[in-house]
Amino acid sequence: MGRATAVSLAGLTLATLACSLAQRLRFEAPSAQLTGVTITGLGFSGGSLELKLDVLNPNSYTLRSTRLQVAIDLENTPFGTAAIDRALELPPAAHSEVRVPLTFTWSGVGAGARAMLSKGSLKYGLTGRLLVGSPLGERSVDLRTSGVVAVADLAR
């Protein structure tokens, strides 16, 4: 085998290994769904809730989050904002339950309370941002989801 052939073969092998590694380390954005809400406090100007989120890490490696920030609308009315500034570890190819404290004002509760009484459920919109560290560096991931939470889910 000549020197040029050996160098070409080594280069081809390295390129194949690099492509294989890059495919395994490809980044896919995590997603989140609201699965429950718990009332944790009430006051004159508003109150506090705990949002239960199901966060999916579709990657083949652990993601470490340094910040999660969300805003929630109920029946198309801004309801509140929440943030977690502590470390979260999202295992590979798995769902994780993340609980996020949220404060709200009574102006947001009005639309939600009317919906609970008339329809038995709340239409919600959840937007936010998740900062995660991965083997490919830190990423900022936009979260956007919407759906309906039944009244029974609010009592958990």
C-alpha cells in the first residue's frame, strides 16, 4: 500500500468517524407541556401557583438547564410569569417533571374563573425560554405550547 493510499484511507476513516459523532451529538430542542396547576397562595392583589410541566429531552445525552422562564395566558388573558434559576438536569431521551412557581394578579384570574364555571376547563398558552448546556455548547430554546387544562387538573 502506497503512502498516498494510506493517507487517503486514514482521512476517509477520520471523516466517517467525525460524521458519525456529529450525528450522535446533533441537538434537538426540548419541549414542554403543562400537565397540572396547584394553587399555593391567595392574597388581596393576587396569588401564587405551582405549574407542573412535562419537559421532554429528545437528545441522546443529558441537558443541563441553568434557567427556565415562562409566561402563561388563560383564555387569551395574561395570567402570570415564572422563572427557575436553579440547575435542572434533563436525562437523555426522557420526560422530566418540572415544577415552576408562578405569581398572578386577580385581573388574570377573572377570565380563567369564568371559563372554569362555564366550560369546566381552561384554555392556556405557555411561552418561555429554556437555557440549556449540551456537549455542543449552551443553547437558548424557545418554548411555545397551548392546550386545555381541565378543572379537575387544577385541584391536584
